[in-house]
Amino acid sequence: MESRVSKGTNEVLFREGELAQKLYIVKRGQVICLKRSKDRLIPVFKAEVGDIIGENALLDTGSYGYSAVTLTMAELIEIPSQNFRQVLEKSPEWLVDLTATMIQRFENTANLVAENRVFNDAILSEEEFPSSLETNFKKILN
């Protein structure tokens, strides 16, 4: 069953590589999604109201492809992965395939952004993600 959760600033929702167990919908606040690239953390997505995170691993029962940390106080809806899969099992095969394709394309793009250490102002500018913030997130995620 889905539940509503409140999180403070700089709280970890999940870590890259952890077993994916929940999908999140942001109802209030902001969450930054980060990928490790060698010794760096690279922002690959800034989730805001209405955005969904944690979806990349729920289709194939794998692990999260990025870490998610709250940038601000946030309210989220948490949906256990088994609930998400139950809905997909009742969906037409083409819809499941389309969803899986879109998730795979996002993951490929996130990997490219991280591998090339690309900062995109549409996600977060380098000024919004100074080395001090990156250092703080590294501590939080370890």
C-alpha cells in the first residue's frame, strides 16, 4: 500500500546500487538524484513536485541506478515495488515494453552524464552544486 512520508533536508531516500524496493512521487520539496563517477558525484536529475524517482529498477527487480537525497524538506508518496509490478502485470504488454524502454533510455542518459561529468544547468548548475555540497552528500551517502 502506498504511504505519505515527510523527510527533512539532506535525507537519503535510497543509494545507488541498493535493492530497489520503493518508487517515490514528490508532492512537496526537491530531491537531487546523483550518480557516482570515479571520485565525483554528478547530479543527473532534480525531482520536484509531481516527479517520480526510483522507477528505473522497479521493472526488472534490480538495484537503484542513482542515489536520491532531499535538497529541501519534502513530502513524498512511497509506493512499494510489488504494488507497482502488480499494476504492470495487468497492463497490456506494449505498455510494459514502452515503460521499460523509457526507463532504460533515462538510465543510459544518466550514465552518459555521469561518465562525462557533464553539469547541466537544467538539472543543477555548478554554482548550485559547489564542492562543499558534493562533499556533504559524499559523507551522507557513505
